[in-house]
Amino acid sequence: MKTIVSVIGKDAVGIISEVSAVCAECNANIVDITQSVLQDMFVMVMLTELKDDEGALASFSEKMKRLGTEKALDIRVMREDVFNSMHRI
């Protein structure tokens, strides 16, 4: 299953590395990534692939949420199909 991971927060050294480390730990392949720094705000969106397993998604999402709390970042994980449905015009 594909997921969308969004990361927003104050820019700091190592954000991409730490988020990527959680992806590796959860066996989530990063398919595409875009990031930008707007003044001192870091914004990143990633497309990842996980096993088609809701347990894998729940674990991945929880670990990203924990990282976000530790680093004062807003990190959200959403299934790509849900994301597309929410943003369909």
C-alpha cells in the first residue's frame, strides 16, 4: 500500500535523516520526496510503500507520531487512496 507522509515544523539539522530512519525501521520504501524550507519552517511530503498490512500501517504511523512529538514536528501518515479521496475536486 502507498502512504503519504507529511512533515511540518521548525527547520533543524537531521529531520530528513530521522524520518528516513523510521521509514527504514518500518520497511517503508520512499518512492518520492519533496521538501522545502520557507524562512525557518521545514515542509516535506513523501510517498512511501508499505506491505499491504494494516498492522504495518498502524505501527509506521505510531512511530512517526512519536518522532513528531519528540522533535516538535507535525508528522502525519495517510493511506494514498484516502488522501486522494480527501483532495478530489
